[in-house]
Amino acid sequence: MNKKTKILLGCSSVALLSMLTFAYATSSNQATIDADTNSNISQMSLNKSYEILDTLNSETAITNSKTAFDKLENQNYFIIENNDYTIKLDTNNSLKGIYSKEISTVATSSNLSKENAQEYICAKYNELNLPSQYELSYIEKYDDIIWQANFEKNYNGIYNKYESVKIFFIPDTDEIIALSVFNEPTTSSEVSISQSEAIQVASQELNIDSNDIVSVNLEMEKANNYYDSSNTDTSVHPTWKIQTTNDTFIFVDANTSNIIGGDEINE
């Protein structure tokens, strides 16, 4: 990895950032925050950004600040930048994202153990005052130098990936590469039907042969209109996620036994 390797935010050539599915500056109607006005919300946002940048051991001199409307989420965000990072805050000044502009290390591999990497990212998570109700659910190397960690809310053993913090980082040099915060709670945490009952529902309603089922997992999934074009529900449900031999998924609500959507593997 070359020194000062650029990470271009939102660029399709950088797979790890696209994985986070963040989108800022999505509207052409962006309005610049005038920091000189010292309005309550803008000054509070700047102060919050100063705290975050200090935790990241980055200079706090702001080079750009603006509001951006996210059409997918239908809400405004504050985007605040310095030479090293882009900080994304919601209108309550809660941290939604941190995106590095550069990787400064000249190293080509991380020499830390998984235990050391975990110790580092858990400490940094607490320093950034990220949601205390989320717990570390995953930590592995993303590549030779970058690690990935996921913190998710645990509902009786079922992690909700839609209530999570996903982080890419280099613990060896104390660098946060990308961080995104998601906060979409589930409609319920109840599981009222068994795995076998879910398979029976899929078999009966979609004419699925049980021999064509290759896996069944209990997860949190968003409802969609994959099997019912009239379905407008997009909320998160505890779900029996059934995979078939033709690489399609069936989402069976683990509480109501309704088929709430599905997905497919696109190669």
C-alpha cells in the first residue's frame, strides 16, 4: 500500500466504502452552514465535530461544512470536513458517519493480533460515545492492513444489522477508515414459530419442495415486495431466512408466520 493512498468517498472502485451504503450530499439542494452566524444548531454541530476529530487525533480546523438531504432516508444531515475526515451528523448532532480521506500508513500488513485489534476498537467505540446498547458481534481482517468490526443490538441472541455500527480501521496506526451508524429498530423481538413451521409455510404458500431448501437462519430482515408487489412494509422483523437451491431467499416472519419478502443472490 502506497503512502497517502486516497480513499475516494462513494467511489465504486472502493468496495469497503460502498459496503457501508452511506450516501451524503445526495440532493442538489444543499445549503452551506455558515459557521460565523453561530446559530445554535450549527455551532452545536461544529462543537460535536471538534470532539470527534479530537478523539481521532486529527486537527480540528474545519475546511467545509454544509447540510445535505438524504432522499432515501428523507432527512437532513450535517456534513463537516477537515483535511483528514468527513463527519456526518444528524440534526440532533448524533454521529452517523466518519469517512477518512486518506490512509496515512506506509505499512502493508497489520501485525496486531485479533485480541489487540478488538481491545483497540472497543476502546475507540467508547471514546466516540457510540450506542452503548450495541455489542461487538464481528471482528476480522478486511484485507492485509484493514480490520472490520460490527457492533449490533442483540435481541435474545438475534443481532439486528439495521441497529449497528460498522467500522473499518487500522489499529496499528490508530486510524478509522470508515464508520457508519445505523439505527432502525425491529418491530418485535418475539419468535413464536419454529424453524420447521417456517419451512412448512414456505412449502405450502410458495410450493417449495423441502428438499430444495439448503439453509434456514433466524435473522433480522426488512420486509419487501419480492413475493407480493402490493406489499409496502419495509420495517425490520425477526425472520426465518430460508435459502433454496436456486439461490433465492424467503423471509418468513418468526412471530406471525407471514411471508414478508425475499431476496436472491446475483452473481
